Amino acid sequence: VSSLHLITRYTGASEERVPLHRLGNDQWQKVRRKAQQKIRDVAAELLEIHAKRAALQGFAFPLNEDEYQQFASDFPFEETPDQEQAIQAVIDDMTSPRPMDRIVCGDVGFGKTEVSMRAAFIAANAGKQVVMLAPTTLLAQQHYQNYLDRFADWPFRIALLTRFTHAAELKETLHRIENGLVDIVIGTHKLLSDQIKYRDLGLVIIDEEHRFGVRHKEKLKSLRAQVDLLTLTATPIPRTLNMSLAGMRDLSIIATAPMQRHAIKTFVTRWNDELIVEGCQRELKRGGQIYFLHNEVKSIEKTAAGLQELLPEARIGIAHGQMKEKELEQVMLDFYHHRVNLLVCTTIIESGIDVPTANTIFINRADKLGLAQLHQIRGRVGRSHHRAFAYLITPPPRSMTPDARKRLEAIESLEDLGVGFTLATHDLEIRGAGELLGEDQSGQIAEIGFTLYSELLERAVTSLKEGRELDFDQPLMRASEIDFHAPALIPSDYIPDVHHRLIEYKRIANAGSEEELRELKMEMIDRFGLLPEPLKNLFAISEIKLITRDIGLQKIDFGPGSGKMVFTEKPNIDPMRIIQLIQTRPQDYRFDGKQTLSVENLDEDLETRFGQLRKLLQKLTARD
């Protein structure tokens, strides 16, 4: 367990494609070195963007407290703690002169839109124009409707621009935008075209940035430096990555579910006509709507016809990606406006519009979908206070792969809301990383694993901030091997569960400061009782490892009576200090070969030996 700090959990490629490296050859070193060089470039680019933003004088929005409070009190729900934090962070960003670049990340339906509306209110109230970008026309229309409702009592002028906007209306709207007669513009990437001239643009809100093309992203990049930018995403961006990016792109995570939301009841079942009829009729009787996901375009018509026979009263629509865009949008609108109450569709609905009355979903051949995708699709229902149901239809267990069985078990057991984060499923973790850092980094993550990637990125950012050159050959965490000839472990009678013990070992090994170790100690005393002697020793050794981390010590052996310290080839210690030690106390210290310092007269008592080593390290590292 003394080398646990060298092990990280691998999250990257799928299980079948994990790159394995043979022990004894240098292939792993090469892969890691290549990844480190790429990571250094990413860190440099991030720091450059950060420096440019910090140097820019943006616009500090004035906040009219009374009017803002009035707008906030119109919100019909109670804010969740995470939502409050995100809103406060946005207010702080906007009222400071530095341009905002914040990502608000939260599971579907967790209230990201309200955060964006508060930001839009502050900007529009200060006389600036606001642009809200959505990836699809339907989503833009939905946002437009929501904004009209939310801002109904305020004199702000809101406009919608999409492909459906008629030429005459388009011309009129463009003219109004240019003359400052529109406060909030909502639309698709059309809003990024050069023909639109803004009078005084102050805030850009982007919904699901990763779904915009490269050209649009470049355009957004150029906007970043000039206006305040708020990005909303439902792709879980892992907290670990957020830590290593501290301050590069600001991130708010909304992980708490709104009140009055029920978890989605999930069933894994074989195809059964009676069950399908019963599930659909229950939903239709309460005035609701149903998604029936059948992810095969060539047989989707046949499936829809079969359902129509089973449910003659249902108004059935079909939606898939091979339809003409106009047709597809018409079907989705019909579903949204209740003209269709059973939608037979493909995974195209994964990031569709909000239909609060759709609260039952059937997913045919759920075994063929990935965990993240299942979670995302199941999240299409349960968007209101009604109880929602999800039926995952699968073939018999014997004809499914073990992986598919595992995925279905996971999704069935994870009914909780906000689970998109605890899942933080691997493919989404990688996608979230790609979203923050650029897609080309996903390949590096697959090679060396997500956790190690995060650690290396954190190290690269810190080195560049301090103006140090990165040493690619230096091991990730240089920890000395320390032996005091006494047990240093977590006894099994203190924490009986072996998995739990391993977790605590890993936490101790990963502690980055004495403060963290102290907090861990307090937590363990609180949870498990007073520390037994072997565990006290483990903490003492971990503290010493932190002290010796940057000195360049390979090994410390401090037994009763005598011991030794073995230095690396290039220790970070002034050689004169060691020579002075040997000259002033030759009875205690002597050189034994090129890199070993022998130490005599060590105490029998363990506690005293710890003290002797600490004093010696102080002498070796003291600054003049």
C-alpha cells in the first residue's frame, strides 16, 4: 500500500479497446511522454486565453437590486442550493469588469434555463442586447416561448430568428436589432452570420455548445474576448477536470433535483403486447403522452402500424433522422402541441425539446444502447411533478452480451435524479473533457486514462503559472520509500471492510498537503474511533513523504540504533549542508558510497525517531 499513489483508475476507451502495455519495455513511458507534451500545449493555450481575458476590460453590468429581486421573486419554484450558487456566481461574474466565460452544467431539467434568464435580465436591464443560441430550431422556439412567459411583466422586447422566419419579417427584425429596438434575440446559429449587426451586444448565452459546428465555434471563440458568455450544457463535466482547470473556464455544477420531482420508475422487460397496451393506456387516460423508441429506420413504419392496431385510439406520429428536416420539425411540433400523443421515434429525441406532459417512454432493444445514451433518453420523461415510467424492452438475458446486462442493471437501479453526475459515465466523462479542452484531447485521454490525464494537466498548468519548464521524464509523484521498522497500516479490526480500507489507503496516499492529512485524521476519528498505533504511524510516514517530495530522496530507513538516507542522482539539496553535518557530528553521520548518508545513534522509541528524522530534514532543507 505504500505505492498506492502511483495507481490511478483507468477511464478511457471501451473495455474491448483498452491499450495494454507490457511490463519491462518502454512503451508506456513513450505514450505518457507524448500525452504530457500534448497536455503542455493545452495548458499553454488555456493560460493564454485566461491571460487575455484577465487583461481585457469588459463591461461591469450595474445591478439594480430592487428590480432584480422583483424578477427573481416571479420564479414559480424554489431555487435548489446548487442553482442559487450558480446564479450568484453569474451575478458576480457579470458585475465584475472581467468578461464572463462560465459553463453551467446540470442534468436535464435541473433549472439551467432560469440561471440564463437571470443573466439575460441583468444584461437587458442595463441596456445591453442579449443573444440566446440554441442548436435546433425547435429548441430555439421553445426557449422563445419560455422567455416570453418569464419576461411577460417586463418591457423587454424579445425576437426569434430561425429558418422559419419569413423574409419580410427577417428584414424587419434585423433592422430592429441594428437600431437597438430588440433586447433579447433567440435563435439558431443564424444569429452568428455577418449580416446581423448588433447595436450594443453584452451577453451571449449558448445552449449545448458541443452541438455547434467548428466554424460556429470559431466565431464564438472570437466573441469570448469581447462579451460576457454563458454556456449551458447537460453533458456532465467531471469535477476532477474542473479542479485541474481552476480558474481557466469557470464552471458551475447543478446536481440537486428540483423539489416535487419524482424519480423515474424503470422496468427492464421482454416485449409483451399486454404490458405495452396497459402502460400506454395508463398514460393516455391521465392526458399524457408517450415516446416509443425504436432505433431502426427501416422497420419503424411497421412498428408504428403494429402499435396503431394495439391502440386504435392513439394519435401516432413518426420521427427519425432520415426524414426531411421540415417534416421532422412538423412532427415534433405536433407532439409538443398534443396533436400527436404517441411518438414512434429513433434516438433523435435524445436532445429534443421539453414536453412536460410526456411521462411514459418505451425503449425497444434497450440492450443496444450505451449507458449514457439510455440515461439521456430516459431523461426525456419525468420533466414535471407527475410520476414517470420507463420500460426498457430487451431480448432474453441469454442472447444479450454481459456488458449489455450490466448496463441495464445499472440504469434500472439508478432511478435517482441527478444521477447523470454520479453515473458520470465514462463516455460522457470523456465527452465532457473534450468539450472543455477540444476534441483532439479525447484521444490522449483514451491512451493514458482520465485520472492520470487530469493529474498531468494540473501539473502542467501549475508549472506554467510558476514559469517553470515541465520535466517530461520526471515521475508523476516522487514519493520516497520510508521504513521505520514498525507496522504502518489500517488494522482490519479498525475498518473491517476490505474495500473501505483500500479507499482510505488511497485517500491517505493522495493527500497533497499536511492540512488534508489532518482533515482525514479528524474524519477517521469521527467515523471509526480513536486511531490505533499502526494507523498513527501510517499518517506520520505520509506526512514525511510530503516533506521529502521535492527533496530528491529515494529511500529512508530509520530502524532502532542506525539508519540511512539514499538520495537520487540529482537531489534538490545543497551538498554543503550534508558536508557540514558530517564535519560537525562525525559520530552521527557519514557518507556510505556516492548517494547514501548513514545515520547512527537513532533512538529505540519510534516517536522519538520520527522527531529525529524531522529535525534532520529541517537541517537539510533550511533556507539561509
